[in-house]
Amino acid sequence: MQNFGVAITGSGSAVPTNSLSNEVLTQLVETSDEWIATRTGIRSRRLASANDSLQAIATQAAWQAIAMAKIAPTDIDLIILATSTPDDLFGSACQIQAALGATQAVAFDMTAACSGFVFGLVTAAQYIRTGVYQNVLLIGADILSRWVDWKDRRTCVLFGDGAGAVVMQTSNRDRLLGFELKSDGTQNQCLNLTYQPQSQPLVNDISVAQGNYQPITMNGKEVYRFAVQRVPEVIDKALFRANLKADQIDWLLLHQANQRILDAVAERMHIPQHKVISNLARYGNTSAASIPIALDEAIRAKKIKDGDIIAASGFGAGLTWGAAIFSWGR
Ligand code: UT7
């Protein structure tokens, strides 16, 4: 069977307008700008109001990616929305398809928490490589502020909302050089946004479970340890598959969870600081959106140039983690 190449040809990003600084957060919980900045690197985050929707920010990011790729919405064959926070539990991808007028595209949601973008990238690539689809729109978007316990200082200082998107296209030259994806459900309890059922009797001995999702809970120390150990391993594996060495990477683009994690991973891999892309000071942890937002900003700032090799790695709830090595451009 013929294998087709994959290229990332457009990017876009969008965040809600409301910005919440560490300073203002101290009005909500007992914390300080100093604690948050030194422990995480985060200074502020964007928060979606009731007037914002996941669909709206995701669509905004998607328009930018489509424009950069110089395609029409009707050229898109597939839309993958990586999110854990859809506007509708049945999925939000179809609403985005309608908003874009991407009438030829099949659209679905995909959940892999903060690894969603990297998992989505690899999933999209399979459709392109097999020749099934030529143009794929991949969006990573999350509004975790809906599910944060704003009284829990251990978690509420960390998260922000946003959306990032890329267009992936079939190409003569395969620019997805290597990848590796991992899951470990035995550590699932480290990071959750769980449904809590409440039994509601219906008739006779039949009852149903109608409850609510509970706010995010996280064992920060465990997740930190997991990330610092597993992320370098998974990048190494993806590099091995790409037949590359760490010093050949132009950019290290990690899920923007904590500056200390970014620093530790870079140090373990002997990757110098100037190659580490970081924007979490302004946005916090935007889950599936963090990698594509940072990617888009670096591309638009002309930091990332055509042909640059990027090692991207996502990690988070599931637990899930993964890495993709790709070069930017057509
Ligand atoms: O996207 C999914 C991936 N998620 C992550 O990657 C998160 C990974 N984990 C982390 O980034 C870090 O573990 C945190 C930033 C969540 C926490 O940093 P830490 O250095 O591990 O702090 P800690 O949980 O050990 O807490 C140290 C102290 C505690 O006080 P005591 O028990 O030492 O008296 C906490 O109660 O800091 C306290 N604390 C705070 N103090 C002020 C926890 N949160 C806060 C806060 N402000 N917001």
C-alpha cells in the first residue's frame, strides 16, 4: 500500500478576552503571586465567561489555521476536536463544522485530556498516510475553568482556557518524523474530572444514575513526578523512531503545565533553554490547547521557521502522554 506524507501547513489560536492575574486571584484563595510564579511560572490566565463557548474559540482558531494553509473550509475532509470540555457531551466538533461551512468534512471529538493535541495529531496523520483524507483540521481546545473548584488553591491557580488549531495536509515529503503514545490507567486517580452518579428510583426496582461532574482533583506531586520522568522517555522514543538525536531538535514544545516541568525535561535531555517554547506565564495550563497555542504564537512570531524540527509532548489525565517529532512547513 502506498504511504502518503503528512505536513502541518497552517496554525491558529484564540483565547477568551477576560484575563485573571495572580494578584487578583489572591482575592479568591489564600495564595500569592510569588508562590504561583515561582512554583509554576504562571502569571495570568484567560477565562471564558458565560458568553464564550468552546465552539466559538475553537472556530476562531480554526479560521486562522485554514487561512494560513490557504485552503477553503470545503476542502476539509476531517475535523478532529481534542477536548475534555465540550459544550455538548455528545461532542462539539459538528458545531464547528457547521460554523466553518466545512460541508465535506466528517467531524468528531476526541478526549485525551492534556495529551489530546498530540494524540489528535497522530490520529489525523493515520488518515492522511493511508490516503483516506487529504486535508485535516485538528483543534485542541478546553475551557477547564468550568470544572475548576475555585476554592481549591492547589488547582485553581493552574488552569486557563483557550483553543489552538492546525491544518494537516497530504504532502510529498513526510514531515511527521516519529511519534510515541502511552497510557497508564493504573494511575488514573492522579487527575480526575469525574461523574458522580446519584441513584434516582424510576419504577419498581429500576433506578438510574443522574448526577453531576465533580470539580477537578489532582495529586500535583504525583503528576509532577510522572511528567518529569515519562516525558523525556517518550520524546527519546519518538526521536529514535525519527532517527534523530536530541541535539537535532530546534524546538522543545511541551504541554504548558508548569515552567519547572519544562525546565526539568529540558535539563534531563540536555536541550538548552533558548530552544524551549514557553507561554504559560500568560495563559496557564490550557490542557489540549496549550501546545497548539504555543506553536501558533511561535510560528507567527517567526521564531519557528520552515523546516525547523519540533519535539512536541503532551501529558496529563488518563494518565496519558505522548510525543511527536515533526518539521514545520509544506
Ligand atoms: O495538565 C496536567 C498536568 N498537570 C501538571 O503537570 C501539574 C503537575 N504538578 C505541579 O505542577 C505541581 O505539583 C503544583 C504546581 C501543582 C504544586 O507545586 P508543588 O511544589 O508540588 O507544591 P505542593 O503541592 O507540594 O505544595 C507545597 C505547599 C503546601 O503547603 P504545606 O503542606 O507545605 O504547608 C501547599 O498547601 O504549598 C501549598 N500550596 C499553596 N500555597 C500558596 C499549594 N497550592 C498553593 C497556592 N498558593 N496556590
